Amino acid sequence: MVDMVEKTDRSGIQVIARAAAILRVLKDHRSGLSLGQIAAAVSLPRSTVQRITGALATEGLIISDPSGGGLRLGPELGSLAEAANYSIVERCRLLLTEITNQTGETTDLAVVRGEGMVFLDQVPGLHRLRTVSSVGDVFPLTSTANGRACLAMMPESDALQLATQEWRRSGQHGDLADLRALLAIIRQTGLAYDTDEHSQGISAIGFAFQDWSGSYYAISVPVPSTRFPEVREDVKGALLRARKNVADVFGTAVQ
């Protein structure tokens, strides 16, 4: 009897591990994958993948892509992610405050949601002339420091796909070769920059990190461009220190 219980427990744990592997694969392929592609990626029989994805779909954790792109992450994961966001905000609040105290500048926390950066928290700067964004604002990925930092953390194919979608949606004609070169620099330095490229008169520096679920976040410091040259090195130093602290706090990757 004990052996049967242990066997059942092991089987249940195996199913959970396989389901988690499938969700992670879909996270890295936001446009969707077929059953066969998922099976190849997680090294499982197609029939096993079909059974597990069927159960995940029933719970709203995955859905069939309406454009025919296969299976992709479902809306229920968004609700779970939002619940997790509160924990991230609480854990990062002290870091944001430290950066603002060190630099005197505004510090932001944002997360990749869909095809944009959603602002989660902000500690206002100490200067009379300062940058302000509202929690819930959505900024683009390709022209902001926080968005670029997150793109640099992603698998390159996913980053370029998101960039192409953003440019198409906004009517821009971006250069993928230039973007690929920029992301390579960000990976080397750990910091991303935006100098008047998203908002005229605003420059920013930021870095990205992932939480335990694999979501992409960024901490960034936007500065009025008139003041940016004189504070650039201080902001850079504060962010590099915070970047190390984030790695220690979350035990996850940073960019």
C-alpha cells in the first residue's frame, strides 16, 4: 500500500514537472508552437504532450492561437503573474528608494507584458525638474532603456519578433541589424540607454532581470536630458550596484 502511494506521488510530481517544462517552452515562444514542436522541445511523446496541454487548456493556462500559430500561454497565467507582481514591487521598493537617494533622480520598475513595458512602481526624484510616469503606463520596447534591457535578456529570435511587431504596429521602419548589434552591446555592459529616443528631452539608463517565473522586469532611471551628462556616471554606478543586489535577492539572471 505504501509503495502504491509513493508511486502515485512520484507520478504526480512528474506530471507537474512536465507541465512546467511545457509552460516554460511556450514562454520562450510567444507566437505559439504546435504539439509536435512542443514535444520535440521537451523531449516527450506527442501523445503525452497532448494530454498535458489539454489539461492546461482546461485551466486557462494555455490557449490555441487565434491566428493559427499553435498553442501559447493563456490568460489565467496573466492573473497569476499580476499576483506575483505585488511581491516583486515590495521586494524592489527598497532598491528603487536607494537608487533615488543615491542619485536624486526618479527610479522606475516595469515588466514586459504582451508587447510593451508596463510600469509597476516609481520612486520620484528629489529635483524640482524630474520625470514622472504613472503606474500602469505602457511604453515601447525598442526605444526605451527598460525595454531594450529586457529585449537583450530574451532569446534573440523572440526579441527580434517583438521588435518587428512593434515597428509594424506603430508604422516604423526599424533596422533589425542595428537592433541586434545594440542588444549585443547591452548584454556585454549590463546596461541599456535611451537618449531622447522615446521622449524628446528625456534620457534614461536601465537594466533587466527575471523573477522565478521567468518574467522580464527592468529597473531604470529617467533623467531630463539637460541634466543627463552631469549625472550619467552616478546613475550608471547606482544601477550597477542595484543590479548586483537584484541578483542576490532573487537568485535569478540579470542583464
